[in-house]
Amino acid sequence: MKKSKKVSIDLSQEYYPKEAVIITCCQFLRDNYVFLEKRKDIRVMLTPKKAGGLQKIEREFRNELINNTLRYYISQKNKGIREYIVKTALFCSQPEEAADDLLLKELEGAQAAGWQEDPLGIAIPWEEKNRKNKDKKKK
Amino acid sequence: MSIMEIRFDNFFYAAPAIKKAIREYNGLADFSCKEKNRCTVVTVGNIRERGLVSLFKQEFSNCVLSMMGVLK
């Protein structure tokens, strides 16, 4: 009777997400030939490159799959927090020169306007400003 | 001249990964690709190296899986 050179592992999708299975398969690529099929459940076929140790490979695969499944579920739970941390880190890493450039542009704009132009109405005397407000109230 | 068909289930194997693997193996054989029954069927023919024929399907499948890891 010929010894089987490969091992087939059937995995229920109820317990093992597809992503975790694929990650586990990638970890076993170096020493095995791996092929995935979709039957009723997920079927993983492992053929070791070097003869021997089929049961050991299957047990190692199943163990690693549990680890990756746990990592997957944790990463799903922490996704929002991780994105927030990365966004905050990127925002804080912006150079300070960017803020200085904005200030310079404002000053240049103000200078270009000339001393006679008064876009913010600073040069209007207080009495004149209040007179305008009194007129508005009377109306 | 042997021709082999490899069926990659679209549930696991992404089309970009398969195409990238075909590009990697371009010089070793002739490839054609089609979609059939939610699978990508890759037809391989004219394998240049005779010594590779027996292991070609397995090595190519491994390459596709490794490309999946890269793409993710």
C-alpha cells in the first residue's frame, strides 16, 4: 500500500475565516506545496517538499491557523483605533514650516494691499463705527 | 508537448495574484487564462524545462499564493 504524500485538511468556515487560512498557507509555502479548494468547507492540501512528517505538518498547520484566526479577530476589533493612531501620527509629523508659510502668505497679502486700503476696517474711528450702529438701531 | 490545466477557485485566489504569477513564469511556459464556474482556469503548455513538468503545477500554485501575501 502506497503511503500518501500529501495531507488534506478540511476546515469549517464557521470557525476559521478565509483570510486566516490564506495567511497560514503562506507561512507554510517554504517547506510545502499548498493548494486551496472550496468544497462544502475549505480544503487545504499540503504536500511536503521533503518526505515524511505528514501528521506533524497537519498538527503544526492547525496550531498556526488558530494563532492567525485569533490575530485576525483582534485586528478587526482594533482596526478603528489603529487607523486613528496612524492618522494622528501623520498629522503630528507635518513640518512646522507649513504653519510659517501660511503666516508669510498672509503678511505678503496684507503688504500687497497697500497702506491706504483697509480690508479689516481697523482705521475707521470708534465714533464713526458707533454712529453707524446707532443709525441701524434707530431704524 | 504536455498541456495542463490548473483551476484556481476565485474564493481564495485573486485574479491579480494569478496574473502576476503568470508574468513571473512567463519565460518558462506558455499560459492562457479564462474564467469558468467561479474559477480561474490557467492552461499551461510548452513547458521549456522537462525537469519542471512534474512539479510545475505545485510550484506555480505556490507562487500564486505568495503573490497573494504580497498584494495584501
